[in-house]
Amino acid sequence: MLDYAEPVTKLIDELKRLPGVGHKSAQRLAFYILRADRAETERLVEAINEVKEKIISCSVCNNITDVDPCRYCSNPARDRRIILVVEEPYNLVTIEKTREYKGLYHVLHGALSPIRGIGPDELKIKNLFERLRVEEVEEIILATNPNTEGEATANYLSKLLKPLGMRVTRIAMGVPVGSDLEYADEVTMHKALANRHEI
Amino acid sequence: MILTRIEASGFRNLEGFSEFGAGLNIFYGDNAQGKTNWLEAIYVLGNTKSFRTSQVRECISFGANECLLRGETLRGTVEKQLQVLVAESSKELYVNGKREAVIRYIGNLDVFVFSLEEMSVIRGEPKERRRFIDRGVVSQTPAFLNTLSRYNQVIKQKNRLLAEASKSNSPERFYNQVEAWNEQLIDLGAAIHDGRRDYVERLNLVLDENDHGRAIFGAERINLRYKSQLEGKGDIDRYSELFRERLALRLRTEVAAGHSLLGPHRDDLEILADNREVARYGSAGQQRSALLLLDLAQVSIYTSTYEESPVLLIDDIDAELDRGRIEALLSEIEGQAQTFVSTSRRAIADRYKDRASVYWVDRGRAIVDSGSGKGNIEPSESERSREHTRSAGDELEQEILSDG
């Protein structure tokens, strides 16, 4: 016999599929939903349905959006000569929050990782090159993550981009702000020293 | 630094507490009574890991839920109370009753162990020797662990990619990707090569000082040579350039092989006694003394870096060491560092009882020896060949240091 009545078991099983949710959390969430107001659960269902219906990927930059092209790609105030490449849509949000960057974006939806079976064909690389053919781009900023996978992706892209003649840059890497030098490894320190500047 | 007292509960078969002298402390007793367990308890209290198993929770005694070690240390006039609480899935560390993160806890009691399991450094695969050097580099530069871990990640990724490429009908499609991973491999590999080579140079300086080996054991002169795989292929002093050149040259070969062929994960360390490879030409006794000399050199580097002596553990001191060498070793250490020794020979305990604190270990208790007559106990075959898991390292470090 199942531990709970079938509908409850089904709900727990579905919640368990979500990343970061184990059996206990799933059980807790299921019981929360079970006891919640009808209105509250309907809002949740509606919110889930709405993202599935309305959110699409921008045909230009692959960012998630509800209009195509997305609000960044269609904004005339943005500098169309620069494209900043990130792994995930939430990386874009982090950069946007600084309000320093006024160019366009390109979202790869991942990074190279042979172990996880992710090669160049699994990433949104092809339409980046299509954009470069149509638009006058002067600089590409590679802002993939500073881990081994992000580095490999940046190295791979720069190999392909450099022959096209535009400026290819990588975001600076080094000691994190608010941290302690003691905890930086040699390679990070090496990068931080190589990228040092006058004060 | 010295450990003045330790108390154990739920830790293997240990019972009660022990108070120690600042110099030599000897645990002796029959087999399977808990001599090595006392050494292990001291090691765990200091390093929060075991030298006998990679899973410190295996130290929890049968039937107990957790084990608790409490110790008191003395550095100059500073006394501290240390506490390690290990449960099935947690480890809590306390300094003077206050819970601390591992990074703040470590360093209060640094413990070095000389044990037979370490003989694999001499006799085992090259990876055992790389681990030995890497542990040394990490003790000087903790961030080196991060470099090793990133290097191993890149090797894993590259191996997977090469395996895929070797099976493909058009392997040249993968060249760009392999090169992208190689970029990182060059930076990380050069940092590893240079870090290891510098450390081996420091070890050699110590070994050369006053002809260390001859002075202690009256015999071999021990020195080391870091043997890079790229040796003889070009200017090894400009490692990253050479590595880049070799990787480019052998790209096709690597793709055809389906795994990484180049890099410091293929390097080795030569341990020479009077310029002959000790693993091949040395007797068991010479091999153990060579290892002890290396251990002592590591301790000496530690002492000169931190201007303080660590605590030393020598497990099973009579294994493969004759009387003369034991005497030489203990005289060398005497007065330099607090030392804990385990032995199953009553004769050794007797010989040093004027210079040492002696504890008779019986069913997990360490009893201060009053000189009551116990027979001369030889280690049995089962004790010699008892199964030990690999030394040092928690799970993460274990994996990182063992290379790809």
C-alpha cells in the first residue's frame, strides 16, 4: 500500500523532480499545498501555466522573454556594437543590475562540459555567428563563469571569434572583493597579478 | 606545541584519558589493545581526519552514535582546550568550548604521522609519490589544493572529450574543443609543476644539510629528483611554454589515444639513496629509513616555516627498523618535538623509560607504566599485515590528491 492516498503521492513525486527538493521537502511542500486556501493554490497553478504559455526564448539573443525580440534586443538606446556573452539568463540579470553595461547580450544556455554531454552543438552558439554576419559588432565580451567549464567555453569561443576581426575580451578575474588574499589560489593570484592596474 | 592531555569516548576501543609529557611518550602493549588507536585519536584531534581511513566516522566505536575527543594543548604559556565530535554524518569542532569552522580549528595542533602505510610512497605507484609531495605543498600553501582540484576537473573533462573524439568518424571536428581545454591545462599544470618542484628543492636542501641521512642513520645519503614527464623534451624551466608546445605537437596522438597523455599527473618523484633508486636497490630497513628521513625533512620545513614544532606520531616503530636505527631516530627527535610512539615490544619501552613517559595499553586504556613485568612481546603476523586504508585526507582531499 502507498504511504499516502494516490493524489498526495503523485504530488510528492512531482515536487521531488524539482532541483534541490528531496523527499522530506517534497512532503512538507505537499502538505502545505494540501492545507492552503483554494485561491492560493490556484494562483500557483496559474503562475506555472503562465510561464509555460507566455515565456519564450528571444530569437536574437536567446534570453527568456515574453516578447520577441526581447526588450534588450529591441531597445534603441542600447549600444549595438557590443555583445556580452553569458551562460544563463540569470547571469544577464546580475550584469544588468550593475547598470554599467549598455550593450546587447547573448545567452548560451550552458557551458561546454563533455562529462555532462554538452558540446558546442548543445549551446546556442550558431545564432551568435548569424548575428555577427548581419550586425556590425565591434566587441564581444565573454562573461562565462570563471570555473573550468566557463573558461573552456570562453577559450573555445575566442578561438572561433578572433579570426572574424572584432575585439574579443574576457571579464577580469582575480581576487574577489571583500575576501581575503589568504584564500586565493595560485592561478587566481596569477590572474589577479596579470590584470593588476595603477591606483 | 604540545598535547598535555587527551580524553576519548566512543572512539574505537579507547577508554578514559591520558596525560602526556613534553618529550617522548611510548605506548606499548599486546596486539589489538589500542596502541595505534591512541595515536589515531591524537591525529584526529589535531587534523580532524584520520591517517588510517578516509572516513573519520569509521572511528566511532561499535554501538556508539558518536565519538568525542577532548584535548588540552600548550603553546608557550597559551593553553587551549580542543574538542572534536564526530557523528555518522557530521563533525563538530570546538576551541575553548566555542564551535569553530575547520579553517579556524586547524593549526591549533599540527600532527605528523610516520607509519608503515606510508611505505607506499617508496614502493607504490607514482601517484603515491605525487600525493606525498602534494600534501607537502598544501601544508605550505593551502590554496594549492584548489589548483589540484581544478586541474583534475579539467583532466576529467578532457578525457571524456578525447574518448568521444577517438570514437568519432571525423575526430578533427574536436580539435578546437580539445585546444580550449588545453588552455586551462597549461596554466594549472604549470602551477602544479612549479609548486612541486620548488617543494622538492626545499626538501633536498634539508636533506643535504649536514648530510642528514648519514648523520642520523650513519648510512645512506638520501636525495630526491622531481621527474617531469616533459624532461628532455625542451627547456623544463619554462614549463608552460614547453607544455603548450608539446600539447600542440601531440594533439592528434591524444585524440587517437582517447585520453590525456601529457601533464603533471604523469610526473614522478625519484627517491635516491646514495644516488641509487631506493625502491629498487634498498633493503626494507633502508626503505623505511629513507621514508623517515623524508618525513623528518617535511617536519623540518614545517618547523622553519611556522617557527614551532608539530607533534610527531611514529606508529609501530620497530617494524622494519633495527635497534640502532630506532635509537638514532629517537635521539634525532629528542628535545625537538613532542613525540608519540607505539610498539609491541616491551624491551623498547624498558630501554627508554628514563627518558620517556611510558603507557601500557590494555583493552583501550592507557595505564602509566610502573615497570610491572610484562613479557617481551613480538608483533605477530596478523598485526604486521593488518589491513589499513589509505593514509590522511578527508574525502575531498583524498580524491583531489589522488589525481585523475
